[in-house]
Amino acid sequence: MMESRRFHGVTSLLLVGIATVLAIIVMFQASLWLGVAYLVVCAIAPQVVIYAYCAKCVSKRFCAHVLPGRLAQRYDRQPGPYTRLELVAMSLGLLALLGLPQPWLWGHTGLFIAYWVLTGIALVQIRIVVCRSCRNIHCPLCPRSMQAGG
């Protein structure tokens, strides 16, 4: 189970990474400054997610995504329930990363479809494999927290 979990955790990040590269290309085609701005978002948004969410995860030492778990260990944050502010910060980070390029991707139908196929496969991998084996009972999507009534 561990190998499958890591395989899906790592490949899901790779798929999102490839989709993000497609978005970066489209953004640079639209404008140099837009491309640079999105690169800044690509540098900051994952760190916001890692600090607000991953750093408080009870499973960060055994993260199936590997790299975010290792980065999260650098922050001295104790596992525990997420505050509303942390969930908002994580959501805004993900929204900026995934949402910002959408208007420009929309203008390139093939890349828009490729972006969402790659991202969709990654989300399915995360939800079906990674989430099912995760022990972060504080996560709102964790099956264990739902069973416990949380």
C-alpha cells in the first residue's frame, strides 16, 4: 500500500507540475509581465499551502507527496485542527495557482483541455489513493475524520 500511495502522491504532483508548465507557457505568450507574475504566484502559492496546511499535518513525515511533506517539516508547527484562516489561506493559494491562468488557457482549447485532463487525473489520484491512506484526521476531506464525526 505504501508504494502505491507514494506512486500516486508523486505522480499527482508531477501531473499538476506539467499542467502548470502549460499554463506558464500560455501566460508568457500573452505577455512577458503576465508570465513573470504567474511565476511569482507559482513560487509563493505552494509555500502558502505548505505553511498553512501541510505544516500542521499529522502525517507530514510520511507524506505520500514526499516533497511537500519534507518542506512542511522545516516549519515548526504542531499538528492540530486547522483554523478558518489557515483553510482560507490554503484555498486562496490553490485558487491562485489553478485559477489565475484559466482565462488565458481558455483561448487555447487544446492546452485548456490538456491542463484539466492532467489536473483531473491528479485530483482523482489524490482523492482515491492518497486521501484514503492519509492519517490527517484534522483534514476536512479525510475519510477518518468523517467517520469520527469531524
